[in-house]
Amino acid sequence: MKRKIPATVITGFLGAGKTTLVRHLLANNQGRRIALIVNEFGDLGVDGELLAACGVAGCGEDDIIELANGCLCCTVADEFLPTMQALLDRADPPEHIVIETSGLALPKPLVKAFHWPEIRSRVTVDGVVAVVDSPAAAAGRFASTEEERARPDHDNPLEEVFEDQLACADMVLLNKSDLMEAAALAAFKAGIEARLRAGVKVTATRQGAIDPLVVLGLTAAAEDDLDRRPSHHDLEDGHDHDDFESFAIHLPVIADPAALESRLIKAIAGHDILRLKGFLALTGKEARHVVQAVGTRMERYFDRPWKPGEERLGRLVVIGRKGLDRAAIEAMVRG
């Protein structure tokens, strides 16, 4: 029998550092042919473009399959399965498949898809890796208070997604650990470990840096023990994301990025935006400028030169709970 191709599912909430981890894995893949599937919530793909611009061999635009406008947990039959079949039928099939899910995706339905006859005989889920934004989680970003839990109408979709991602994981990476004091990190790690099933590995990381042989060598065969991976949505027929929404803002060339950053932070704080990311075109600069925000923590940097003929416009994706005041947010951003 042919050896099954291992697949690694990278999950984690919005802005936890999944794309940074994937970039690290590809940059240190020791020559293996790795196929990458990237999924995003919303119509405008940012993560795939960031990976394609990273300059790593095997990480170019032709090596990345991007699925947008939904989450893999919801579009398995429509998008993911045909993509997997096309990968497996290549003349030179990959030696490993890495799947970066949307930050709002539930990993368990995706792992279930590996039971499909067309895939089960050829691929195994080597492991599910959950990336955690340690400072945000430690600060209670995903937790409900006891008072909230006591209410009969209590509903916290952020907490449910976060807990589902942890419950399905074979390894949990406590990312952004450098932003926490050692004692706080140790206490947070202990709290996370107490929530996990036996045998799940927990490691603190910075910028997603970890030995790829560890992440891509878990040999968990996750598809064979789904009963040990509980989900808030086990009794539901499918899963949707009506609790969340996203939209894109297109901007002209920006002369003062610092002033824009100030407006973005005010919009994020004022409208409880979960995630903001995208690209800017700056006056007098020949390189594309990346914006990444998780809550009001913001990072900006240049990632690559603008391509010849490429339209130099800004594009930002805003993700939050349902009911975002799009007009007010856009007005604040534009100033």
C-alpha cells in the first residue's frame, strides 16, 4: 500500500499568528514538497497574498491554493474536497499538505471531511495545531464572566470558536509569548493545559518559531479519534457564521500613515472590531505597506515592491461581530 500523505490543519482565532507560523514552516521545510491551502473569512484574501510575497521557495503564487468567502468548516463539499482531489491527482503530488483555516473556522468538521472515501485512503490528518494569541486570551478576550454564563440567553460565539479549536487540537502553540511576563505566561499555560485532553502538547512560541519537524510530525491520525474531540456544534446540522461579518474598505494613496493608524485604532476601539488587516499604498513609496491589527494592537511594515502595472490602492478587511456599523467605521477610517 502507498503511504498516506500527511496533512496538518492550522487553526486558531483571528490574528493569533497562523500565517506567520505557516511562513516559518515553509521557510524551513527541508526540501519537502508542501502544498498549502489557505482559507479566509470574507471576499478579500490577505493571508494568501502575504504568503506569496514572503520570498520563500515553494511559497509563490502558483504554490498556494486560496479559498475565500467562507470557512472550510462550512464549505467542505463545495470547495475543499475538489481542491484536495486535484492536489492528490497531480503528477507530482505533495509530500505534505498544510491547511490554514479561517480564524472563525471550527476544525472538527474539516477533520471529518477526511473520512470521505476519495480522501481517506490517500491522506491522513497528521495533526491539528491550534495557535493562540496568548496576551489576548490571557486578558479574557474569549471568556465569559460567571454573571454572563448564568443568564439563560447567554451566547458567546467567540468563546465557542476558541474552545472548539482547543478541543480539537493535538498541539497548542501559545504564540506572542514574548508579550507576556514569565509568571503570567506560566499561569496562562497551566490554565490552558487544564482544559485540554491528555496527550496534547503545549508550547510557547514567538513569531510562530518552532521546529517544523515537531509541528509536521505529530502522527495523530486525528480523523480516527473524533469522539475525543468535543465541539459545541456536535448536535447541529452544519455550522454557519451568522454571528460574524466582514467587509472591505478601499483607500486611495495615503500621505500620512501615522494619522491613518490613529484613526484605525479609534475605529477598532469604538466598534469592537476583532480583526483588521490589509495593504496600503503610501505617497512616495515603491513598496506595498501591510497593516495588521488584533484589537488595538497594530503592526505596520513593507512587504514587497509594487508590481509593474499593479493598481496602487489600499485595501483593508474589517472583521467583527454581526451588526458592525459599516458606514460609521468607514467614515472614521477615511477621516
